[in-house]
Amino acid sequence: MTPLHIAFDDTDSRLGRCTTHLAYRVTKELTKTLGGELVDHPLLIRLNPNIPWKTRGNGAVCLRAKVRDSDRVIDYVRQAVEEGSAIGSGANPGVAFLKEEAVPEKLKRFSSFAMWDVSSRQQAEKVARECGIKFWTFGNGQGLVGSLGAMGCMLDHDHTFELIAYRTPKNCGTPRIINDDSIIKFSKETFPHTFNNYDQNHGRILIAPHGPDPVFFGVRGESPEIVLSAMSKISPEEKLEGYMVFRSNQGTNMHLQNELDLRMAKAYTAGYVRCRVKSRPHTIEGGHVIFSVEQSGSEMPAAIYEPTGLAKIAAALAPGDLIEIGVGVRKGTTLHPKILNIEYLQVNELAPIYNVANPLCRMCGRRMKSEGKNKGYQCEKCKFRDQKAQKIITVKERALKPGLYLPTAKAHRHLTKPMHRYGMEKNGFQYVK
Ligand code: ATP
């Protein structure tokens, strides 16, 4: 048996299909017919979520296997990707194969870069050649970036799992009927070992998409066993094609590991920024909150959008507050400057805010009026004059506490680390079949 890493991406379009579904079919063929054995769970890797040409969640897949006849497997997968992709209606697939056991460092570096920055197809081709990776591309071939991004992502630290169940072709496009109560019950019984199945605050089921794609539902969690248990607990009301468990970087904040320098923050990049609030937040139409932040003398506007549920928190920030924000950099236009779209807000230190009031009259207790600069105060009621009276300065109580603030579950990106996972991060992985 020889090692073979197989990765592909960009097989789908908004009209249907799904890269993970193709991975499910390829895995089935690979292990059932072609005699291959997986050495890790199929990987579902989410890359930079700010890439404008993504279809939905910027996901790519990688299968790490041992195979008997690698050329036969490569032929089969290449053809499956070509035939199973929506080429011509928006998909630009790339499929890549590495016949080594160890993943080259260069490929790992390319992958961590693709997590938060923008890579070109040419850069991907160069890395592929240098690492001895065989690849094929179709359409404009941009899918090669995602393929290499997935192949180079080892997930040897934090990771999660997702069970994805697939619909039969005849059911695709029809409404998904699932028993909501069974999801709510499952969610309550298995939290925090599964997550984002149900948004309690909004009474919304989160596991099922709404489009024409073949995903029936996806359940996320901390182990293969817990996500697999969903198949017997959640009752689908249609016959499914099958299901598969992926290992993934979803729910890990992997795209936000890099500290951004505001002087050179490029459009579409992701990362975190430690900064001070520079201007007072203001709320614009739609309830979104805008304020500017400063890092080492560089200033940039930042936005917290209303659907995150964090607008009230953001509005309570004040100039001087020390914060850390997870962000995506939105491209500037002729109408708007580049802006930091905030994904999490960590308030580290609140700046003191003061209330300043005129002194009270020593004779009658009424508030006094200033007589002019350095001229003292006079009481408007009893006319008592006081040359020595001073303004009363008190510290204002803040409507905000230091701490971490995250968007509500329905506004989470695939990569967003939910609050309860802080402290639950994994630090290694061993595949046991
Ligand atoms: P789905 O979630 O349904 O799988 P998707 O959102 O993953 O769809 P794709 O159709 O795969 O969308 O398109 C994403 C495209 O962006 C791919 O061509 C992928 O190679 C490319 N891409 C991913 N990450 C980067 C990056 N960091 N820089 C440049 N291109 C990227």
C-alpha cells in the first residue's frame, strides 16, 4: 500500500452540488471498490471566509489514504471531479494528489496563508510543482488554491467533527422535513459536545441548509462518536443517500490566528487586531455600529453589524478602551473606506469616563453657575459667590464590562469558535479506525 493525499475544491455552484458530497461518493468508491484505506477522517477545511469568489462557506476537502494502485485511484478521482462538478455554471475545480506520507512544510505554509490571506492560482501551481503534487484544474482552475489549502492543513491542534447526511438526487430541491423536537432534544442532551444545532435565543434550527444542494443536515461536535449518534437521535423524514463524518477546523477560529498590522491590512484578509477605540461609536441605518480604532498610530474604521446581536455592546464602547477584535478586512470602494468587519470583541480595559458638574452651593445646596474662566461660581438662587469652588468630577459607571463578546449563533461563520469552546481546544490527534 502506498500513501496518497487527495484534495479537491470548487466543484459546486449556487445552482447545486456540493464538494463534501463529492467527497462522500469518492470516499465510498475509494474504500469499497478501489481497496483504499483512509488514515485519517475525511477533512473538511474552511479557508479564508472573506474570499469574494467563494460560493458559500469556502470549504475544501482532503482524503488521506493508503492505496494499492495510486494511478488507478488518481484516474478515478480526477474523472469523478471533472464529471461531478458544475463546470460551466460557476465551478472552477482543482484536484491534487501527493504520493508521499509526510506533508511538505512548504505546503503547510501555503495552507496557513490561505486561511487568512488571498492566494493566486499561479502561487498554488508553483507550490504544487515544488512539492511534487500532481494536479488538474478545470474552468479558471482557482479551485487548486483550496485543494492545496486543505491538503496542507494538518489539524494537529484544535479541530472538531461534522457528520453530514446526504439526500438522494430525487429529493434535492424539495423542502427538508426534520422533526424539530428531536433536534432540540439531541442538542440539549449532547451540548457542549455538539454545538450550533439549535439557536435557543431565536428558536432556529441551524443544522439544515435551505438550498438545492444534497446536504440534508450537518451536526457538529467534539468527537466522531457524538456526531454519529445524531443519526439515531434525529429523525429524518426521507430516505437518505448516506452520511460521513469529517474532521474539520470549523469552530476553531483558525482564520483569526494572525495578528494584523493596520498599516498594511489588505482587503479580504482576516486576523486579530489589538487596538484602542479612537472615536465614539455611532449607530447607522440598519442598527449597525461604526467606530474607529487605533493601533500604533494607524487608524481604521471598524463595524459591528446588527445581526451579530453585538450592536448594543459596541455602542457602549468609548474612546481609549483597550480591545482585541477578530476581523475581516472589507474592501474599500469609491463611497466607503476599507473597514474592519468585527467577528469577535474582547474588551481588555475600559478607559475611565468622567462626569463633570458645577459645584453645589455651600449655603443652600443648589447647583452653582460659573462666573467665567477662573472667576469662581455664583449660586443662582441665594446669589452666594464662591471664588474657591471647583467643578465636581466623578467617574461614570460604564454600561459594559471587560470580557469576550461573540455574535449570536445564527450569525456565526463556519470557523467561528463558539463561546463554550474557549478552554475546550484540542491539542493533538491520533486516528483510530
Ligand atoms: P461550498 O461551501 O459550497 O463548498 P465554497 O464556498 O467552498 O462552496 P468554492 O466553490 O469552493 O466555494 O469556491 C471558493 C474558491 O476560492 C475556490 O476556488 C478556492 O480555491 C478559492 N480560495 C479559497 N481560499 C482562497 C484563498 N485564501 N485565496 C484565494 N482563493 C481562495
